[in-house]
Amino acid sequence: MSVGLKVLLVGGPMYDPLYERLPEFEKEHGVKVEAVVAPTHPDLNQRIEEEFGSGGAGYDLISTHTKYAPSQKRWLTPLDDDLSSPELEPFSGRPLELARIDGALYSVPRNLDVKLLLYRTDLMDDQPSSWEDLRETAARLRSTSPSEDLYGFVFPGKESGLFGHFFELHAMAGGEMFGDGGPPAPRMDDEAGRWALGLLLDLYQNAAPKETPGWHYDEVAACFREGRAAMSTDWPGGFYTYVDPEGSEVAGRFDVALYPEGSAGRRVYSSSHSFAIPTSVRDRPAAIELLRFLSSRESQAHEARLGTLPARGDALGDVRSEAEPGSLAERRWGLLQRAQEAALVPPKHPNYPAVEDAIWEGIRKVFLGSRGVEEALRETEARAGRAARGEL
């Protein structure tokens, strides 16, 4: 008899709908599930660090992320002996590989995140053809109504959201931030870094809200949904919130597109959310059944119908077949497939989260006015290098 399961999950509009299926699992398996939902992924990471680090964690399953899992490996358990090859076969190769650490499977991928550009069709004739075009269009749209609450382009100004925009822009300008091996010491104090950070600063000063340095993904998405932005970017999972006329002012008035290309092509920041069984698990057989349930074809299709790009090919096939020919949904699935070809994945390393934090904290100082672009890049590269070596 199971003692019940306690789980720690990431929350937010992109993730919460899946948890509505938990009562179905409880009824089917006769197991009570107590769900603790962290409001954002930074909150989740902090909770994992504090509770597992202190020895006080009591969870049977947790949400994690393939870029953060290597730093949490000491608190996770391998899954290769729990899940058979036929069970894993429906998963796409890239997210499944991202979920492995040193060859062993430490989590099961929930999705594959790649972003698209969102733009208002009632304000723009077409998507921007280049990042320079995006910058000029965003500034023009903002300047036409400086006293009104309309912004040309909105983006996160802190945490992984800010890092991700800088990471992909740096790569699109020809930069290679991380090498192939060793600690993830970044190379960013270069011409690509100056272009990327200069572009973000220009967008902040001339097209975005002054509150940007305090915004995470959810605030950015809300701004676009409320009709206060002409352009934005977002992960697939929140798509349903934009097309719902009851909660979105832009339903029927926006479209999606691939990112503009930079001088070195198109690159899109990418990774996977996943589920893992931690070392604190009490009833492993029941926890594995919950893991199977949350990552099943039905669960991933449930999320995909709301917009998520699922890690399972069978779930993706189910939902793509339901899209009406010529619809926004059909076009979006095609764009997401193309965006995967430009995926830019951060390195797997235990020190990576500290490096990411050092980078976004350092480059945000430019928005806050305490550093210039060149000074911020120089200082941030040095500090992130120390973080990569575990010296912070």
C-alpha cells in the first residue's frame, strides 16, 4: 500500500494545466498525490537547493530542467533500470539525450522548448526581416505613442529569460559562448557580445517598458496578451493564453514567425523541462508510475493541445493531425519544427547554473545604468569564468 506521493512541480501558465490530470492518476492507481507547486522555475531551483541541501526534502518526484539537472545530480536517481527501451522509443532523440547525464537517464523530458516571434498583425504588415529591422520597427511603434501604454518589443530583463536572449543574439552575431568541453567558462567580451548587448540596450531604451529589468517570462507574456506590445517572443507552452478571447486582447490580431536571422544565421535558445525521481523517494514503484503518467502520450498530447512542443513524437503526431489546414495552429507547428533546426543548447555541467546567473546579473547592470556595454562584458566574462571553475 502506498503511503501517498509528495511532488514538487514547476508552476505557471505553461505548466499548470497538466496538473489538472493528477486526480485521474489518483483514481486509477489508488494513490494520493500531494502537489507542491513553485510559482516559477527560479523559485523551484531555490527550493530544491534549500530543501535537498539541508536534508529536509521529502519528495517522491520533482520537476527539473535538462540545463539545471547536472547541478542537482547528487539528489537525483538514474532511471535506466525503471524504464524499458520500448517505453522510451516514442521520445524524440534530442530531448531524450538532453535528459541524460554522463550517459545515464536522470529525468524524462516533458517538452522541447524553442521560441518563436509573436507580432501584431493590426500594427505591422509583416514580420521583421532582420534584427535591425525589428529594432527600427519596435522603436518607431513606440515613438508614435510615447505617452500611451504601447511598446514596440518586450522581453525578460532578468534571470534565464535575459540570459537566453543575450545567448542567442550573441550566437546569431557569430559568437561561440561556450566551448566543447571542460567548465562552461563563457567567451562573450567580443564583437558579437557588443552587438548583442547593444541591441538589447537599444530595445530597452527605445521600445520596452522601464520595468523590464524586473520582468520574468510571465510579465512579458501578460504585456503582449493585454495588447500593450507590438512584438515579443515566447515558449510554445503559453500559446493557448494568447488565442483565448476571454483572456487575451490580441486574440485574432497577432501571428507567429521564425526569429529574424543575424549575420551568422538563426539560433534559438533551447532546452527541455523534465520529471525526475529524487533520492528522497519513499515509494519508488508508485513514483515511477506517476512519472509514466505525467510523461505519457495522453499527458503530452494534453499539453500539446495548449501549445507545448512535446518530447514524444506520438503525442506531437496526434495533435498536428488535429490542426485544420491553413490554420494558425498548423502554421505554428511547421514553424516550431523549423525552429528546432536552429536550437542553441547550453552546456551540461554542474556549475552551469552559477554561470548563467553571473551572466544575466552582469549584463543587466547595463539596463540599470551602473555599467557601460564594454565594461559589463569584460567584468561579466571574468566573473562567469570564476563561476565556471567553482570559485564563486
